[in-house]
Amino acid sequence: MIDNKKVLFSGMQATGDLTLGNYLGALKNWVTLCDEYECFYSVVDMHSITVRQDPAELRKRARNLLTLYIAAGLDPEKNCLYYQSHVSAHAELAWILNCYAYMGELNRMTQFKDKASKHTENINTGLYTYPVLMAADILLYQADVVPVGKDQMQHLELCRDVAQRFNGIYGEVFTIPEGYLGKIGAKIMSLQEPEKKMSKSDENTNASIYLMDDPDTIMRKCKRAVTDSKACVSYEEDQPGIRNLLDIYCACTDKSTQEAVLEFEGKGYGDFKSAVGESVISVLLPIQTRFKELSTDKAYIDQIIKANAEKANYYAQKTLRKVQKKVGFPERIR
């Protein structure tokens, strides 16, 4: 609890380019949460290095992601936007929590198995203990709530288990976080394989719309989106491609599914796809314009990075000092 507000923590990796799914599924809804919560949004660059990265490219992507946070509407005066790597307490708490997480718990993490199968040449211990670092991310700020998708629920449960175990030994040190149960963003699927989520790591570039795609590219990808032979715009289980495009259209226009279906009644897929493309362009163009403006103002972004890192460090150190004292580390002479 900070200033009588519950604390919310979330973050995104500084790898790949953010997609329309990242925006509509998370970022768009983050913008409104600062009125209700004290929000910490991290660029989780420490998590990113579980897979080999080009150093210069990682630095560039991390800065671009933080700039995109602001361009998408996150006010850095009302939200704490910071680099995970600029707060050393993340790594320090992760080491301590590693000593309270069990091998059996980590062995059950399905994301580790999935990532290990994709990176067989680099199955490192960071990939294995990734959920413990994620637990440290959350517990450092005494987060009450964490927005998580289904693929991260296992990690949140581990976080809760480790926090409860620690509290059981040392008293009420950590707030036990809950999954965020507020407004959930649209779940946007692949344009080419609508049975799976839109992903920034998809090898098929036509499957995902990226936040920085130009209008022509956005329209081309929408027109190439997989549909079906029914030639009818309806929200049916056997029309996953059309359902996905309707979800995109509704998320971009704030219309209900019923309103959208009525709007395209009697119209062909060509008209429908064009309308979807136009709706996406209308949402992304202002973000792109603001991103380009912010990117030219190096001093402003640098000031945000410095000020927000100081704020994050202040709250993180409060928790870390308490944990260090509980486990018996010698007090630091200041």
C-alpha cells in the first residue's frame, strides 16, 4: 500500500517488437490503472538475457520499449517506468528467494520446458530460475495485484507459494499478490493461424501487426488475414479468423461485437478487412507520431529513466533491507 493505493506491478521484455496484441491485450488498459493503483511498469531486460542478445540491440530495444510506454499514454509522473537492470535489488532478492523455492516447483514450470525445447543449445540456469526472478520483481514492491495471462499463472502461483513460505518462517514480510481481476484486454490471435496468440516472435511477419508498422503494411496484413469460405461476418466458433478480426475491430473502435456484426451484415470480407485495417491505423498512428517525437528528445527520456529508477530503487530497497535483516545478513554501516 502506497499513499492509500494498492500496488500493481507488471512488465514487458525488451526483445522483439511489440505487437497489436501486446497493446490491446495489456498496454492500452495499463493507461487507466494509475488512478486506482500505484503502478510499477518495468522493462524487464534482465529476463531478456536468458536467450542470447546482441548487446547494442538490447539497449536500443529497451529504450524504445520505455519510450513506447510513454507514447502509448503511460504518464511517467503517475506511473513508475523503469529498467529492471537499474534496480539491483531485483537480482539480490532473487538470490535469497532461490533459497526458498524448491526444485520440484521449478521442474513443474511448463514455460521452462517450452523454452528449453526451442533453445536446446542454451538451456541455462537463468532460464530455469526465471520464475524466481519474476517473484522477486513482484514482491520487491509489495505488489497487491499483477495482471497476468494464462501462460504466466503458474509463475504467479509460485510467487505466492514462496512468499507464503517466507512469511511462515519470518513473519509478515511480503504482501501476497493476487492476479489482476479488473478489465481484461482483448486477446488478439495470429492473423495467419487464429488458433494461437499473436506473437512478436512469430517467424511469419504477416501473422502479427507491430506497433510501428506503417499504414500500408497494416492494411496489407489485414487483407491477407486468414478467413474462411462462409463469406459471412459473424462471431462463431467455426470462424476463428473472422472472430479474431472482429475482436481487433471492436477493441480499436470500442464497439460491441453485436454492433460490429450488424455493421457488416450483407458486406463481403474485402470491405470488412479494409475497415479492420483502418481501425488499427487510427489507433496506432497517434502512438507512432508520439513515439517519434519522444525519440528526438533524448534529455527528456534520460530524465525519466533517472527519476523513475530512483523511485523504484527507493521502494525496492525498503523491502530488500527488511528481507536481509530477517535472513540474518549483517547490517550495513552507512
